[in-house]
Amino acid sequence: MTHHPTPAPSNDSPSHDAPGLKSPTPHAGKTPDSLKPDPKIAHGWLHTARFLTTAPQLEHLPALDVPEVAFVGRSNAGKSTCINTLTQQKRLAFASKTPGRTQSINLFSLGKQGVTDAVLADLPGYGYAAVPREAKLRWQRVMGNYLLTRENLRGVVLLIDPRLGLTELDEILLEVIRPRVEEGLKFLVLLTKSDKLNHAESQKALSIARLQSGGGEARLFSALKKKGLDEVALLLWKWTHEAGAPSARPITPVPDDEPPALD
């Protein structure tokens, strides 16, 4: 009786997952380069930012189902400059000549061809001495309620001057959002004006910020030197486009004058 040897399995043998197709070899813990977002894509997306609406009170904010990222920080922390630099627009966020005076939440929509896939929320600067105490307390409550109750809030960027570090008001804000961060809210401590520090000083400030971020991340940023732009742009893109984020939809801007000055 003649025995015919069993042929060795061919590399072209069909997989069990899809007949006639070979399954790719997974790389545990790694993202293929082809799937990593390009900084140019993130910057182009941020460049689509446009004014959506302004809200002097929480009840004036529109209910949205696209991811929202809030920028918060003390007055003079460089918040407006940061937003304008990231979006490559000189006057998207306005800097007030009297820091802390304007107290409204400004929303900016993001997305190509008029379809909004995310929103940036610019919250008023806090802690400026010239603002009456009653106004400070009122806006601390408003901001606290926003950070705790805004349902589509996906991430928070806290801007601080690394020469000052986290102040008492910054630490209060951290305590307010800590429960949501523990539940998955994205959080970034952004050290603005890092060009004012030398390398050793900036690295020390970064290390401290990482320890104080409460489970979030920390980055160095300089609008003047264009430092950290790629990293922050990619982070914002990732926060709003990762699996589970609501899909894009058309959102009509609320007719209004130019957004009021921000700090």
C-alpha cells in the first residue's frame, strides 16, 4: 500500500476567521504606525475651530452630544494665547485688558465642512484680585457645577504658570474634578510660558506637576517657542476621537456678536 506524505501547511492557508484571508499577527500593547494620528491631521482639525456660542450662565449652554474639552486656569495663565496658538487663529479667544472681568463660558466647535465632531469650552479665568469677592464665589460655584455636571465633558486642560506652580484655587479645582477623573475624565496640566524657565527648572516643574495631576497628565507648553504643540494637539484629537466618543453632527452656531474678551 502506497503512503502519501501529508503536505506541510502552506503560508497561504485560509485562517479560521475569514475564509481565504490570512489574519494579521497582533502586536500586543502596540499601535501600528499606520493607525497613529498624524500631527498634521490634529493641527488641521484644530484649525477648523469657530465660535459657537457664549453662555453667561450654565442654563444658557446648549445641550450637546459631541465630546467637549474645557480649558480652565487662573487669570494671566496664558489660556487665550494657548487656544489661539493651538487653533492657529489670532483672535479666536480674546484676551481682556482687565483680567478676570469677563465671566462667560465661550464654546468653539471643531470639525470639517461645517460638521461638528468636538467642542472646546473656554471658561473664565479665576483668582484675579480686582474681581469682587461675590463675583468670585459665584463663578467658583458655576465652574464647579459645570465641571461636575456637564454630561458631554470628555477632558479638562488646566493651564498654570510653572513659575507659580499650583495655587490654592488650582488645588480646589483639582479636588472638584478628581471624582470624574477617577471615572475616566481626561485631564491635562499644561505648563504654559515654559520658555521662561531653563531646562532644569522646566523639568523640575514638570515632575512636580505630574505628581500633582491626580491621575492626569502634564506637558510643557510655550506659545512663543511653539513648544509642545504637536503633543497637545494629538492628545486633544485622541480624547475626542477614540472609541466610544459620540459621532459628529451638524451644529448651527448661535447668532451673536463677537465673543467677549477672555482672560
